[in-house]
Amino acid sequence: MINIPAIQDNEERYRALFDRSIDCVYILDFDGRFIDANDAALNLFGYTKDEIRNINFTELLNAEQLQHAAEVFLEILETGFQKKLSEFKLHLKKGIEVYIESQGSAIISKGVYTAIHTVARNITQKKSNEAKLKEALSKAESGNRLKSAFIYNISYAVRTPLNGILGFSQLITQPDLTEEEKDQFYTLIKASSNRLINTISSYIDISLITSGNMEVNRKPFDLHKILYQLKEQFEPLCSVKNIILRLNIPQKTSEIIFHSNYELLQKALSNLLDNAVKFTSRGEISFGYVIKPGRLEFFIKDNGIGISKEAQSRIFDNFVQEELLHTRGYEGNGLGLSIAQGIIRLLGGEIRVESDKGAGSTFIFDIPYEEFREEMKTTGLKEQKVSIPDKHVVLIAEDDGISRYYLKRLLATDSIEVLLVANGKEAVEQCRSNPEISLVLMDLKMPVMDGFEAFQEIKIFRKELPIIAITALAMSSDEKKVLELGFDDYLSKPVSKEALTEKLKKYGITK
């Protein structure tokens, strides 16, 4: 005899478990249509109980997952249950996507499998966390590769010019050298030194760009002056490789007064030209600009090795030359394009490349431009009319013995008497006791009293005395800060003979 109340009691108990389960529970027929679903499933899928009965589970899947769903249904139909959890990505209303992890078993009626009872859990957050973890691991691995590239590059980029400097410095002392050989060795030492300075500057630049600390100090300047200076700078390098260097300026354009950052624009163009020369062995390189509405569009075009389409997406990444680590065959630290891109973005522009492997490259970038009609203002180093005594006494305040001796040698002429001190306090005392001092070369970082404090002390009683700051801080923003503090002029280390000679002429020490 069938116990009807017991059956009803079991059904009510099952219904309560079905409806109140925190997991998603739903029943499908073997064609995939929903027969029933509990509240958790309805909330996840975003349908009412009536709406979901008109939905087929396969409608929520993409084409790739339909085959997997068919395999799961077949396994349940053949064995009565699903052995392993399945993962599905569901496409719900309003473009919502969720991931579920589910396991089904057959519902038996009169010994026949009639439907699939499925329990599922929302694993969307879990998948998101896994994706974030995977991305973090990828970034960590990328970071490790970048560190390896950095270590290799900085070692290569520093040791290579040092090899030239130290090697030829030893060779140049040999007694049997001809004057021609000495001149050649000196030229190579100077070239290696400049390369080392450029390498260090590149690492500083990329650090400032990456950290967001590179400053843009805009002022009006003659754009053509920059372009002609760059042509003059790169022509000897092109000549050595038999490359023709052309500067293209729009016709009937005699002058462009550009209101931007002179030093940064020059550095961006210089890096791009350096890149063109490096990867070009024949033909020509052309650079210049065209005027477009509201902007100037610059270009650097070469007949070099070109860049493959695959590499163009990463050519502006740090340390990339389209060759990897030890297989690189071209001089450089792989930062030139990264620096150029960073600077151009700081100036309000964007850069792109047009290239094919073996067919040369053209780098194009634009910068906002409004015609600057005001008369150019001199915002660079301050020109002063100072009364210089007939006796030229120059005080060098520098704590580093080698730098102090180097500056003394640069000033070694019959018309200049040099005084040497090793800290700011001694500099103040010398200026107080020697009214004949005509000029001070002041290092900023010294013991006892630094150059900033010594400058302030001296200006109290020798306001008219020109004081030139000499510092290893070589960024354009550093020059601006030093001049804003009141220093009469600025020289960055390493101090070249040409730069110092220019300052001596400016202040009447030499003619």
C-alpha cells in the first residue's frame, strides 16, 4: 500500500532543499531546456521562473562550448551522472558574462532517465582572481626579463665606452706615437666619453619619464635653429657611412617661433636621428617638418634595415632593438625610442612608425602649435654687464681633487690667476679677503658648507661678483632651478673646454 502522506512529505522536503540551496540548482531535459530552477539560479541567470522555462541552456553558450555541453549530456544519459566538474562561460542579459562550475546527474522516473539535475556555483570572481594572478605572474616574469635586459644593457653600454677611454688613454702615453696617431687616439677617447655621457643621460631620462618627474619648461625659440644645429651635429656621422643627410623645411617658411621646451624637443629629435643613423648603412636620411592645422608634424625618414610589422608594436618599449639581449648587433642601449616617445607625449604629441623590413623607416610625430607673434624673449642664461678688474682672478670651489685640477688646467693662461678651495666656507673667506676675484666657479655639493649656502653668503657682500654653478645635475629643470635661485650662470659636469671658454668670454675674462 502506497503511503501518500510520506511521499508528499518527501516531496515537500526536497522542494525546500531545492529552493533554499545557496548553490544554483536547476533541472534540464536532455535537449537542454530548463524545466525548473531554484532562486539562486534564477538570480544568477536574471530570469523569472516562467521566463526560464522558455530558455535552452545551450542558448547561453558560445559555439566553442556547445560541443562540451553535448558531451556532458551524453555522459549523463549513458552513465546516469557526470564524473567531473564542468566549467561553462554563460552569456546572459545585457551582455553580462559569468562563469559557472557545474555537475549533473540523471533524474530517474520508472527506470528511465528523464531529466538532468544540475548543481552549479558562480566562479566568476574566482576566474577574475586567477586572471589577475596570471597577469601578475606575467608581469613579474616580464619584470625579471626587463631586469636582466637592464643589467646586460647597462653593463654593455658602460663598459664598452670605458674600454675605449681606458684603452686609448694607455696607448696615448706611448713614446713612439706620431702626432697623427695621438690626434686619432684623442678623438676616440673623446667619442667614447661622449657615448658614456649619453648613456648615463639616457638612463636618467627614462627614469624621470617613467616616474613622471621630467618637467616641461616652455619658452619661445627659433625652431629652425634647432634643426640646423642637428644637421650640423649629425652630418659628420652620416659622412663616415656615406649617407646623405637632408633637412626639409617648408618652402616660404623663413622662421618658426615655437613655444615649447627647447631642450626636450632637441633631445627627442636627436634620439630619432641617432636611431636612423645607427640602422642605416646606405642611401639617405631626411628630417624636417610640415605645418598642419594647430600643430607641426615632424618626420625622420631613413633607408635603413626597417622594422618588421610584428616588432612595431613593441619598438618603443625599453631596451628593444628588435634583437634580443646577446644577439643584438647594433650599438646603443635600446632606450632612444622610449625616451623620444616619452618626451613627445610630455610635449602633447604622439609618435608613430611606418616601416617594412628591409625598406627603411619613417618616424612621425606631431606637437601642438600656435603661431607665436610676440617678440622672442630671452629666458635663457642671464646676460650681465659687470665691471671686471684688469687682473683676472678666478676662484674654483670644488671638493673633488681631480675635478679641481682639471678646471685649473683649463684656466691655465697667463692672463688668469687661479685660486683653489675645497668647500663653501673657504670660498666665502676667499671672496671676503680677495676683492680681486673676478669670477667664481662654484660646485654645489661640498662638505662643511655647500655651494648654495656659500653663494648666498658671498652675494651679501659681493652682489656684483659673477658666480657660475657647476653641478652634476644636468637636466634642463635643474638649470632652471639653479638660475631661479639667483646664480649668474650654470655649467653641468663634465665641463667641456668649449663650454667653459664660452662662459669666460661672456664675463669678460677672456676675449
